[in-house]
Amino acid sequence: MKSMPNWLSLSRILLSFGLLFVEPLSLSFYVIYIACGFSDMLDGFIARKTGTTSNLGAKIDSLADLVMVGILLVILLPIINPEAAILLWVIFIGVIRLAAMIVAQIKYNSFASLHTYGNKATGLVLFLFPLLLSFSHTDVLMYIICVLASISAIEELLIHLTSDELLLNRKGLLERKL
């Protein structure tokens, strides 16, 4: 049971790669996609409830999230064909995220992606994006995602720049240290 959350995170990586082999936005795509979402919700929940949270588990979870987002970008960008401003904005967010990872690597000698409320909110909206494509204007959804992702990326970079220690489960920039 102790390694169950890590196996769930690893399953999200495998399931994400599975998305590359099905028709985008098909029933098969959505079944695999929703399974990825459930694995993301369950891994942390089970780890907290069983007292098996770990830095390794947090890193595997973050890696699984990065793999899933990367694969979704490869699959969905050609379908949604975003305007140039949104593409530039996404690149800007990626540069900020990369800068935060580089700062964490230099400061803490470790890969780090924090589990802040901002990152969780961004993750939720990103997860909902393919599910809402049929019901909402794509550009509106993308602007909402870019605003949230920008705020959470800048917050994470600022946390790494101002923190003396790596706290993967820090909830936000203004959170007081325990």
C-alpha cells in the first residue's frame, strides 16, 4: 500500500503516452484522459490518507503532470490552432516554468514543481479544457488558462527565489512556514 500512490502517478505517465495512439477527442481519448485525471486525484489523496507522502512521490506526481501536459499540447495544438498571441503566451509561461526549475535545481540541487493552490487551480482548468471544447469558445478557455498559468508560474518562481528550503507542498507565496 505504501507505494500505491507512486504506482498511480506512474500509471498516469503510461496512460498519457496512450493518448498518442488514439483518435484525439474520441471516446477512447476521453476514457484514457479521464483515467489520467482520476490517477492524479487519487495518488495524492491516498498518500495523505495513508501517511505515505514523500518527496519522491511528489516528484513522480509532478513528472507525470509534465508528461501529460506535454503530450496534450502535442495532440491538441494542431486541433485548436490557437492564435499567435496565445502561442507566444504559452511559450512565455513555459520559459517562466523552466526558469523556476533551473532556480530550484541550482538552489536545492533538485527537480522541483510545487503543489501550490495556484498550480492546482491551473491543473484543474487545464484538465477541464478538452472536456469543455465542445461547449465553450476555445479562445476564451485558452485566455483563462493562460492567465491562471501565468500567475501560478510567476508565484512558483518567486517562491524558489525567496525560499531558503525546498518545500514541495508549499501552498502559496504568502503561506507562512510551519
